[in-house]
Amino acid sequence: MRLTTLSDYALRVLMYSAASGDTLLTIEETARTYQISRAHLMKVVNILVRHGFLKGFRGRTGGFMLAKSPELIVVGDVIRATEPDLALVECFATGNQCIVTGCCKLPSMLNEALNAFIATLDRYTIADLMLKKSDFSIPQKARSFGTRGPTMRVTARA
């Protein structure tokens, strides 16, 4: 399973907003901080505003900030708002062409896994992900942590 870039950026924007407190942020500043596309961030911020995670202010002195306390923004809710679908396999999506859809047992197992994934994210809020504002200004070289991929547990089967 892989989250879209939209979800990734949404979480980053919310983390940066939380670290900034009541300071009004701009798309330009955030794009520069993360070194990502301004156009893509505009889309992300608009979605977060529409879903009530951010407050947006228009105009020359406009920007955005958290719409509510970081403790009230549930990570699972952000993912539900930013993922276009959570169709893990073809038969979960419209236009399914799989010939074993009627008898396949895979969907129930994958739904169980998906629900466990979302349930885990529902236990966390943006407050759990908060960093200090200064964490966002560390030079890129100092940020290098190597690959930080999944750490999957291997369970023995009897």
C-alpha cells in the first residue's frame, strides 16, 4: 500500500502549520521549506481548507493556518480526505474486470488489513507528529537519515 503524494504533502503542511502556531503561512514559504511544487501545494491547501483542517485567508496578505487545535486533527481523517480511493485491488474500484470477483476471498482479507491500517491512523493526531519550527530550517545534508522504509514484523506460522 502506498499513500498518494497528495496525502504526503497534506500531512507535511499540517505538521508545518502546527509548528507555526498562530502564524499565517503562505504557499510560497511552505513550498520553499519543503522544496516542493507551489502549484501542487495550492491544490493540497485548498483540499485541507475545504475539509476544515486549515483556515485560508485570501488577498495580498493572505495565507493559511490550522483551523483547529492539532490535538483535534485525526491523521485517519486527513487520509480519508486526501486519498482519492483506497482501492487496493482492481475489484475494489469501478470498472472491475476480474473474472473471479464473485467467489474471490482476497477482498475480505484486504478490507480487514485496510481497516486495521486506518484504525491505526485514527489513534494519532497532528499533535503526535508535531515538530519545533526550527526543525524545518535544518540544512538538507543534516537531514539525511538514509532510507526509512517499512519495518514489517515476520510472524511464524505453525
